[in-house]
Amino acid sequence: MRPTLRQMQYLVAIAETGKFGDAAKRANVSQPSLSAQIADMENQLGTILVERGRHGAFLTPLGEEAVKRARRVLRDVEDMKAFLQSGGASLAGRIRLGVLPTVGPYLLPAVTRQLHVEYPDLRLSVREERTIDLEAHLHDGRLDTVISSVEDHSDADHMPLFEESLWICAAPDDPLAQSAGDVRLADLSGRALLTLGYGHRLNLTIQSIAEASGAHVSAEYEGTSLDAIRQMAEMGAGVAVFPSLYAMTEARRDPDLVVRRIDDPLARREISLIWRQSSPLADRLPRLAEEFKKAASTILLGRRK
């Protein structure tokens, strides 16, 4: 039967890498073999899917449509495998988890060891991605479930994990770092707020805070990670805004770090475990959510030094 699942995987790999060589490495196959399989696929379908050029491989319009449909087929096959391999058992097999970079490094270490003890046959494959990428990859089947903000994911089921406040961090000689207690929006008036780049829900939340407080989001400094934002803030480039998981984790690691909570409804976000409505894992993912929920509660309720 043509095209085969393997050929569809090769086509998707070309779409994602833009080069036959890189696609072959990703698929763990030789480049001539991958090229021959794509050529066979094109012959069977009677159309050109990939334009070969000196500077890479480009999908034709029909190739673009073929990739969309191939991703759906491959997703359905992965869903079928997950359902049949689990056999209705508890959490087992491989689950491809996507997670926000503002959550993953601070939540997952606290829960993965416990998951291994309770579910020794479970294997989590974790990818940290921007909010917009989590949405795309959840629905094209590259991810089984994601930890994200539910408002950014359409046609999906979810289970809330935790709600967290936002906190600020400033240079040691900044009045905001020298004061005690919570920060009000009025305290941020006229200040430059530091945030992550495009594609992160946190960016949109901080822009809302800036508009409501009379602050502005820095156009000169844009962080690629929360650690980078923290370093810029400590050098006086602006006021960093962090979620609770990061603020609490780093405050315990570094007693000299001064963070203050923003006391305003705008400075909160809810994080959930989210999955496709059609997912065969739907009856088991709430168990995974409970483990994440317990770990988050331990971090957020712990006392900051």
C-alpha cells in the first residue's frame, strides 16, 4: 500500500528540517534511501511533493497539503498504538509531554522521580516549547498532552494543576528591591518590564500589566529565558516579572534573591494539563495531572526564605 507510513514520516521530516540530509539524520536512515522513498511516493501519487534545490528542499503546494494529511494519519496511528499498548492499564508506555519553559524546569524535577516509583512502565518524552508551538504540536499529533494555559488551546480537554501569582525582581539598589511586602500596580508606573519574546502567553500577561499600571514592556531587552531576564534585571535593565514556580524555586536556591509578589488579579495565571478531546489517553491523563498538581502545591506552599 502506497504511500507507506514510513514514507509519510520521511516527508514530514523534510518539511520540518528543510533538507534531505537533516531529514535522513532525524529519521535514522541514509540520505539516498530517504530520497528514493520520497521519489517512490511521488511516482505512486503522480505528483511532485518536494522541490529539490541547491539551498534545500521546498514543499510544493500539493506537498504542503500532503504533509498536513500525513501528520493527521501519523497522529492517529500513534494514538492507536498508545491505546492498544496501555491495554486499559494505569500509566504506562511513552507519553509525549509538551511544557512551557516557564514551568517545566521548576515543576518536572519534583515529580518525575515520584512518577518513576509509582509507574515504572511510564516513559515521559518531554519538550519545552512556546505556547503557540505547544498548541500546534498538540493538534498535529507530535505531542500527546501539554502543560500550558488553557485559554491558548482550542478544542481540548484539560485538568487544572495550579494557579500562580507573578512576582517582580529588580536590581539590589532599586527601591522596588529595598521595600517589603507586595507590589501594587501603581508601584510599577513608568517602569520598564522585562519579559520573554513573541509566542509566550507570559508576554501577553505582562503587557496587560504594563497597560494597567502605566509601565511599559522593554523593547530594548527581550529575554530568551527566565534566567536571562533575571540577570538583566539585576544589572538594572528593568524590572523582571516571574511566575511563582520560578520565583519560589530560585529564592530557595539563592537567599540573596529579592522577589516581591504583585498584588493584583491581572498578575495571576492558571496552568493546566491539556489533551486532545479524541485522545485515547483521556481516561488516564487525569492521574498524571494529579501528580503534577501535588508537586506544584508543595513548591508553591513552601515558605520562601
